[in-house]
Amino acid sequence: MAWLFSLITTMLENPIILNAITVFVTAFVTWMFSRQKSKRDLKALDTENEIKASKYYQGLLDDLSTRLDKAISELMLLEERHSKLMDTNRDLVVQLQKFKQLNGKSN
């Protein structure tokens, strides 16, 4: 263990090695702090993207809701028209049967 301590002290006395160690320690500390900042920025960006996506999908849902309401109202009108046409068709069939009976061509 003493040999390790003496090796470290001789390395620290050398200015080139001391400068290199200082550079590496500084770089490591900077990297640690910048990594934490990058994680925070990434999380903020993810949150912002989720908000944008939710607004986009909310707009799509609102549009689909409007379209659905319009389609339902059109369907109700078509059903009403179909019902009226069926009534008219029944009336015409009855009139046709009466006409055939009057002309002696009843079934």
C-alpha cells in the first residue's frame, strides 16, 4: 500500500501528469452535470411532445364528433324519407290492385 501512495505522490509532483489528471477530473465532473441536464431537457421535450400529440388527437376527436353528428342527422333524414317512400309505395300498390280489380284482372 505504501508503494501505491509513493507512486501517486511522484505522479502528482510531475506537472504534466498533474495537468492531465486535472483535465480528466474536470471533464468527468462536467460530463456528470451535463448528463443530468440532458436528462432534464429530454424529459421536458418528451412532455412537450406529449402535450402537442394530445392537442392533435383532441382536434381529430372533435372533428370526428362533428362528422358523426352530421352523419347521424343525415341518416335520420334518409330514414324519414325511406319511410315516406315506403308509405307512398304501399299506397300505389293498393291503387294498382284497385285498378286491376276494376279492369277485371285481379289476382
